[in-house]
Amino acid sequence: MANPLEDQIIKAWQALQPLMDLMPPMALRVAATLRLADLMPDDGAEAADQPGAADEPSAGIAIADLASRARANPDALARMLRYLVHHGVFSEPRPGEFAVNRTAALLRSGQPGHTWLDLDGFGGQMDMAFTGLAHTVRTGEAAWEQVFGLPLWAYLDANPAIAASHDALMASFGSVGDLADGYDWARVRRVTDVGGGTGALLGQILLRHPWLRGTLVDLPDTASRAREHLAGLDLGDRCEIVGQSFFDPIPPGADAYLLNRVIHDWDDTSARVILRRCAEAAGETGRVLVIESHGIKGENPALLARDDLRMLVVAGGHERGIDDYSALATSAGLQVMAVHRVTERHLIIECAVAQQQMPSHSTTNP
């Protein structure tokens, strides 16, 4: 006879098990960090799908050779790869030989999977910050310092390689082309990108709108990388680079001040200071353009919850909705003049110094 209590326990365990197993994500990250997919041949699955293909499986790389190239222990590496094979990542065409299947190909260098999972890069370290989640839940503070010994921004300043990885990852978010075209720049002559990273967005804005001149503000090391990137686009004579914190006074005189996915990195107190600095620089005639990837009504609540928790754990930040951004703007001496939905997930929240009653343009409601 079935035991109802035992059945309930089994069902509860089955519901929890996919959430509790840390082995698949850690094995994936180690495979990405060791760049195993770069060192292994394809398994020929695509060719095998073609009519007339040979039944004999393609050869993989012997585990001893792979371990030597990856500087890994052969036995431990084989055990990890065999575990991943049973989860659909990599293949073992012959005993002791491993190859890259369609899924594992996503872990090759330059692919998004590798960028996000590599433990030696910012993507992987951002996920490792979650080992300090208990600290965050107990204190309300970011876990980054608990895990890595320094707050996020101080850590990046002390680790140039991780800082460069951070800048590259941030530059990959969203479509910079869509964002560059998502605002009517006709009345703008100079745009300042505050916290502009390596200049990915500003570069596209200047390339697409040749009458514009630009200023990029970011910390000195990042600003140096931005100078190289923009010079490579032949934009050096149209763009000034300023290496400083955006908590300090920002150079005035621009018609528009961009904050591209900056505000969500910070708690309300710090976000308010950044917005006030932009408001001071914009003056009575300038605009402050807050670009964020959340805030659209009806968006996936699970996605918002995931990213909100990530921002808290990594940087002490906060994903917000339109009402939250409007309240922040008001507290910083700004008012929301228009909201432009640029892509499926990206908004440009157009703000002006409070009391400035100017008609908005291209207004859409999320």
C-alpha cells in the first residue's frame, strides 16, 4: 500500500533537487575556465546528420592529451567530462576520448557561454559572489567584499584584468545600435556618456550622427581603454575623454547626459547622488537620459527577480520600475519628461531639471 506521507516527501524532494544541485553549474564553469572546448575537436554530429554519412563516430581527443594541454589531472578531468556528457555537454565518441558537441561549442572562446562562465573573468566571478548570499540576506549588504575581500569597484580598480573583462561584458549588453538610434538627437550637439565604459555606445551614437560631439566620463583605467576604442573608430577628434568618478562634479555644457545601465548598480542614496551630478551638469536646458533594461510593465517577473537579486549580491544595487525611477529623479531635482521604449527590454527615461516645462518628443509608454 502506498504511503501518502512518503509520496509527499518524494514529490517535495523532486521539486527541490533541480534547485539545489551545484555540480552542473560548477562543472560548466570549470570547463569554460580551462577552455576545454578550444582544445577539443567537434564530434561530427552535424555531418553525421547528412545522408550517406558514415556510421563510425568521429574520433575525439584522448584524455591524456587533453589533460596535458589543459594542465589538468587526467583522472579528475575524465570524471568531470563524463559527468557533463551525461548532461548533454560534450560527447565521448569512444571510451576515453572526448569531443565538442553543439552545446559544448557554446563554451568556446568568444562565445557568450565562455564570457559568462569563465571563472577567471568577470562573468564567472560575478556568479561566485553568490557563495556569499547568506551574508547578503543577513545584512542587506553586497556579498562581493565578503567573497573577494574588497567592494566591487575597489576590487576592479585593484585587478586590471578583471576590470577589462568587466568592461567587455558590459559593452556586450543589449544592441548598442538600437540604443544609439532610440532617441531623437536632432536638437543635441554634444552628448556626455557618464560611466560610459569603453565607449561602445557613445561610439555608435557619434558614428550614426556625424554632427554630434561627445564626452565620456569614467574611472581613469576604463577611460584609457575608451580612448583607444574611440580612436580606433576614428572618433578621437570628436570625443573628449575624462577620467574621473561620476560622484565628482561632471563637466557641464552638454545637451544630453547618458547613464547607460549605471543607476541599477547602486542603492537609492548613491543613485540619487549620481543623478544630482548629472542634473547639475545639464542645467536648465540639458537632458538626462537614463537607459535601463527593466521597468517595462508586464515584463517577465522571474527575470526581474533574478536580476534584482544579482544586483544586490554583486554591487548592492537594485533593479527598479518606472515609478521607482520617477521617484529617484524627483529626489535628485529632476522630472521624467518622456519614456522611450527602444527594444524589447530597454528603456530610455528622459529627464530634465525640475520646473522645466518643455514638451517631450517621441513619447511612448512602456
